[in-house]
Amino acid sequence: MPDSAGLSEPVRAPTPFVAFEFRDFRLFQASSLLSTIGLQMQAVAVGWQVYALTGKALDLGYVGLALFAPSLLFAMVTGQAADRIDRRKLLIACHLLLLVASLALLLVTQVSKSTLAIYAILLVIGTARAFQAPTGQALMPNLVPLSAFPNAVAWSSTTWQISVVAGPALGGLLYAAGGAGKVYACATLLELITVSVLLAIRTRTARSGQTRNSMRELSAGLRFVWQKPVIFGAISLDLFAVLFGGAVALLPIYARDILHTGPSGLGLLRSAPAVGALIIALWLAYRPVLRRAGVTMFACVAAFGLAMIAFAVSQSLWLSLAALALSGAADMVSVFIRHSLVQLRTPDVMRGRVAAVNMIFIGASNELGEFESGVVAQWLGAVPAVVCGGIATCVVVLLWAWWFPALRKIDRLDDTVAT
């Protein structure tokens, strides 16, 4: 089997599994699968535990804020680190920190019921993720040749969705069976295995250029994104669509107070978007988006907003699961197009810093969106908050289609590949 040394191989006709022909890509995907399952299991336990302790929507919002704050605090250095330090070593360090945080959650659960201690550990997890996400994104193009990269994106998304399906479901079942302690213990074990897998990766990345820490150098990723309307439009569309339309933080409220189910039901609700996304990710591995990529992305973001409105007004568990699955399917197409655009139109020397900017936008849309959801739900109630968010997502789609015509008119994803 070829490994990442095959990056210089001549272009050949792609197959649905071409990315998996490269050893380091297989190991990278295995590590992502294991770690994400553990993190998703923890997310279910933390959400249910915090809501059970306080009963306040705002406290669920603080969970997202604690996870997002480090991304904002270290925004100027995470991408720089990914471009200046061997990405494999940095990734291992991040997962070691996640391992310590999982163990800390386990210990805190045994000796304390303090939400402040949980928030403090979430800040540590957020710090590790702030460095891990751009580093992992920047490393992936080094693991496969350019011809196999779209296939790698599709399978990477598939791996992510498998873990997001399995993780919350397993977390909910473990929580129902033995409480938060069992969930955190399992997550700790998964992170330990993840570190072992990452140690086996052979690919190394050299430092790019001279090491400088000037503000201009640190902000290079932000300036690059700002100067590329297609990239800026794509990631800002996702930012505001999910910031307003997401409802992950409120799922404990829906599970306990609206749909009247337990931790296992919460796990199903958190898994449902990933089920829809997984189906589409598998489809994209075989049938990638070849034409009208811009229009397709806008249409799918609008479909995401409409699905969230349907979820908001549902009082049936199965209808709610179906609406969330549809939202995940629509979001998956958008993610595939956006991620391919950003990576293919960014030169390798800039990928770490641009990935850091992208992860700030994603973090803002997800974790900061959870805080926004908690605040609005505290004011209006959970159902009105999600309905208003879905409507706002559809408005964002219309505005971005008007403000970013170049993004809307994109046809093929590989029309422009950065060098």
C-alpha cells in the first residue's frame, strides 16, 4: 500500500476509497473517530449533568461559551502554531491535554457537584480544541495527493458523522446505565488510544519560512480570508446560519421538558443530525458535487433553517428526530462544499492560519451559538428561540446570496486551486 510519500505520484482516476490507500490518512481518520466519539459522549453527559444541577437554559449556554472562549483568546496563535510546528507533534500534544481533561471530569464528578469546576475543565477542553482543529485541518492535505483530496474530505466528513452518531447515543446509554462517571471514564480511555494511534503517523511537516511572531504575521490568515470573497463568504455564511439556527444547547430542555424522554433520548436527539449527515457524506464519497456548487450550498443552508423550524414546533420524538436528521443532511452538503473551497483555494504555507480563522468561525457558530441559544431561550422560551433562529437562518441565506454573487456563481469546486 502507498503511504503519504506518494504525494508526488501522477494523477490517476479516483476511486471511492482512494484516500484510504494512504497509511497515514487511515491512522489520522482512526484517531479522529475515537477522539470525537469520546468528546461527543462527554457533551451529552455535561449537558444533562448541568441542566439537572441548575435547571436553567442560561447555564447550558455557558457550556458553549466556555468551549468557545479559548478559540477567541488564542485566535492569533493557533494557526501560527499549525504552520510553524510539526503538525503531528502539535496534534499529539492537543490530545494529551484532552486526555487530562477527560480524567479531570471523571474525578470532579466523583467528589463534587460544582458547575464551576465543570466550566473550568471545559475551558481546558476548549483550549485543546482551539489548537487541535486547525492543526488537523492543515495536516490532512499533507496525507494524500491533491487528486485524492476531495475524496479525503468526503471520507473525513463521513468519519466525523459516524462518530457524532455513535458518540451521543453511547453517551446517553452509558449515562442512563451508570451516570456521568462511566461516560467520562470511557472518554478517557478513548483519548488514550487516540494518542497511541497518532504516535504511529509517519508524516512530518517542516516549518514554513522564517519564524516571526509579529502581529502582521499572526494576522496573515485573517487578512487572506478577508481578501478572498469566496472563502470569506463561505465561512461567514456558515457562521451566521448555524449561530442563529443551531439548537444543540437546548436539546436537554427538549429531551426532558418537551419530549419527556431521559438521557438516552437526549443521546438520540444529539445523534440525529449526524445520521442524516452520514448518509449524505457516504453519498458524496461516491457522487461528489461536480457542478453548481455555489447554488447548491445556499439551497442546503436554507433547507437547514427550515428543518430547524420543523424541529422547534414538533412534540413527537420521532418527528423531532426526522427534522434533525434532515438538518444534518443539508448541513453536510454545505460543509463538504465549504471545506473543499477553503482547502483547495488556500496555499499550503497558509493552511494552518486560514484553518484557524475557519475554526474561529465554526466555533462561533457552534459553541457561541449555544450561548446565544441559552440566552434567547432564557428570555423567550426554548421553542420560540429555535423558531426565530430558523427564520434568521433563511434571512441570512438571502442576504449572503445578494452580497456574495461570486460565491453563488461558483460551478466546479476545483476551478481554482491555490499553489
